[in-house]
Amino acid sequence: MPRVGDLVFKVRSKNAGPFWVTIDVFCGQQKAYETVSKALTTERVAELFRQPAKNIKRFDIKDLNVIKFSLPRPIVQGDRFDRDMHGAQWAVLLAEAEIELAA
Amino acid sequence: MVTRVLVPSGVLGLGFDSQALARGIAKGPDIICIDGGSTDSGPFSLGTGTSKYSRAATKSEWRQLMQARAEAGIPLVIGSCGTCGTDSTVDWMLEITRELAEELGQDLKIATIYSSQPLERLTSALGAGEITALEPAPEISEASLKSCVNVVALAGAEQIGAALATGADIVLAGRTTDTATVSALPLMRGDHPGAVWHGAKIAECGALCSTNPISGVILVDFDDEGFTVEPMAEDARCTPHSVSAHMLYENSDPFILYEPGGHLDVTEARYTALDERRVRVSGSKWVSSNTYTVKLEGARIGGYQTTILAVLRDAHYVANAQAWVDKLKTFVSREISKSMGLGDGDFDLEFRLIGVNAALGSIETKTGTPTEVGVLGIITAGDQQTASEIGKLINPFVLHYPLTSDEELPTFAFPYSPAQSERGALYEFSLNHVLQLKAPMDGFTLTTQDITHAQGW
């Protein structure tokens, strides 16, 4: 199965304030956008970050060929158990995730 | 009326292209606006009331902007002075400004806006039901507010506007929203509010909305219908994609942006390339709200920390690193209890394995055998002395603890002496709330001062 990062131009993540993290999947081309927006389900993203799917806000932005996911940080930025102050490495987990493409 | 705003970079202290700044000044802007802060780097800045950026870098860049301001004869505004925008960092920026005014021989009227929130204001607002939680927010009470070392409210365009109305040459503002400095003047002049807030959001990170983010300098023209954005570096371009994509950045919702007096909705915004460098945007909407609310940011001390770092290179230990730290943790916790009389609730001891899953922790999916593993021990206790005592106590075991009882004592690599380091206070963000104000200036203090250094008679 292909990895998300192999299908798209870039996956980026960053805090959106101390209490949220947001992940942008820049698909680059329309074809990649159409493929990935179908194959990458919100449930898959939720499972990857071990969060309930209802906590994940999803935006499919056709004009930009971007899929965006935002979720409350399970651990608030700067908390003693926070491992990634800027939330920027979360993107890697999504980029490395394998997804099943529709036949 | 067209209002032309020059934004030198996304934040003071990060640097900008001086030639691009000169090009921007030559275009006759009405105002120079720059941001000085953010919560990006974590709660330390707000907790201590200090700037993340060095004083030297800040002063050197501020000197250039003060010179550009004097040359152009227009106001210069900075929001969120000194990263966190507490009263102490506004005063720090004021001190730098006064030094530079003397060095440059400038006469100035300086306005300062203070955003720190006194405890009495917060507790009385809490009692009156004027503090509302955002999603997700920690529970708050009078006691939790008392435990905050610093609380700031984010000023909006109204407070910056009040400072500009004093005729100030330079406005030094405490914590403000990212968009407040850029939006204030165009709003005062009656430009299209949707366009103003949208353009301010696009420009707040400087040239990040262009093809050359590090060049810094951006020029935005606001009018009664939309806005036009153009980067000032010769090799930078703004494209409909680079501009519209910026609404994604550090925003949980790419179409809606909340501000003190309402919200921006860019769902219907249209982005058009005017030429290779400039983008025109229209169709953005501003929706006013019935109440005026300002966001609060707070920091409290969550303990004191000492850390210890060891590196495992021995393949046997590298392969069994997690099992080793699990065993080590159980052993040293008993030693801490025995020698210091401390139980589980008195301290936290966490070992993170650098090379295994230090960045992602339990959600890491990749496995493999690294060459070496860094073992970062993080001790958090109620005071520094206890944290450091624990650090000293566990030091020999982190160095020598064997995986099994029938093997020779190992000795791992400590990168420095002593292996443990004091980190000081651990600050935590303690608020994700908004405070309702009857009038915008109710939560803020505006002062002005005139200083004279120009030579002449």
C-alpha cells in the first residue's frame, strides 16, 4: 500500500494555539487530491493519533488541493508530558501512514 | 481610501531583507506594522514575562525600523512586545526604544498599551460570569486564577486604534491578536472590514504568504472593496495559491478567524493574480458580534524540573532500551522512596528514549534498531531542590544499572558533568478563555510619553 507522503507534495503540522494541532496535506495536483481525499478517511487519521474521530475537524479544500485536519492536542503545549512543543513532527506520522486506494 | 501597510517580517527578531524594506518605504506606506510575539515557543516566555528573542537582535532590527519610520514620517507599531506581551516586555521594548531614540537623535511620541490582567479584574469577571471557556479549556476557579503567574488579554484593532489616535509616532503594544496592528489604521479610515481582517491575517507572518518566506517584507493596499498584497523582495512573488494557502497556517479553521469584536469569514473570498507578483483578494466578510470579548492567555508554575541525559551505545542495551528504563524506573523509584521518603504523588520521573520514540511517544508506529539511544530522564517535583536531589540520587543508577543481575555493571556515556541539569520552573498554559468587556479599553491601559533627543536650535 502506498504511503500518504508518497502520493502528495507535502504534509505539514503545527500548533494552532497551545490547545490545538493542525495538519495540512498539500496534495499538489488535483488528481492526487481526489485520490487522497477519498482514501484517507477521518477514522484512519483518528486511529493514527489515537483520538476519537469526533474530535477531528476535517476540511477538504478543493481550490487548494489541500486536506486539513485539526484536533485538540491530547497533551497541551508545554505540559510536562508534551514531547513536541510546536506539534510539527505529527505530520511525519501521517506522511508515513499507508492507505488503501480505491480499486 | 487606500491604506498602504508595510509589514517588515512575521516577527521582530527573525530578520528581514533590508533592501526589501527600503523598497517598501519608497512606495510611500501609511504605516509600518510588525508583530513581536506568539505562543509558538511554549509557555516559558509568558511564565517569566521575558522575550524569547535576544535583546541584541531585537535592538538591531528595531533600529532599522525606527530609521525607516523617521525617513517616511509615518507611525511604527509593534504588537505583542517581547514574545508574550506582558507589561514587563512592553517596558523592555520601551527601554530599547528610548536607547535607540537617544542613539539616533530622534524626537518621538511613544504610546504604550498594557495587556497584563490584574488578579482582581479576573476574579471579579469570573464571579460576574464574564469569563467564558473556549474548546478545549482547563477548568478554572478563583484559586486557579490566583495560581497564574502572568495573565494577558489579547488586544484587538480597537486598542491599537486608540493608541494611533493619540498621534503617536511609535506604538508599543502588549499582547495583541496577530492581525490587530495591521488592521487598525485601515479600519479607522473606513476600508472594507472583511478585506482588512483578511489582509491583516495574510500579512501578519510577513513574506510567509509569498514564494520567498525569509525575505520578510510585504506591502498590502486596503480599499473599500478588497486588498492587494505584494512582496517587496525582488525575487519573491505572491500567487493566488501562496496567499490563499496562508489561511491554513496555524489556524484550526482555514475559513473563520475570531477577533475581539466579531469574526472573519473567507469562505467566499476570491484570489486573482494581478501580475506575476501581486494578488488581489475580495469577497471576504466581517461578521460583527453583539459582545466584545478578548482572549486570555495565562501561565502558571507546574513544578520544577531537573533532567539527566545518558547515551546507550552498547548494542545489547540499545536493543533492550525500553525494558531497561522500565526496570530502572521501578528500581530508582524505590530508592527515592527509601532515601527521601517520597511517594508517587510527590514527583514525576519519566524516561524518554531518543532514537526510539522521543518525539511521538506511544503513537509512534515505526520500529527499528538504532545505532545508539539517548535516555532523557525528566524529573518534576514541587521545588527545585527536591528535583535536583532526585537527579543526584538516580545519577549512579542511570550510569551503571544492569539489565540483569548476572551481568557486569555497564557504564553508559554521560555527555557532560554533572549529568543532571536544573531546568528551573516548568510553566504551563493555564487558560483558554475569553473575557467579556463593556468597552474595548476596559481591560487595557494606554499611556503616552514624549521624548526629545533631536539636535538643533
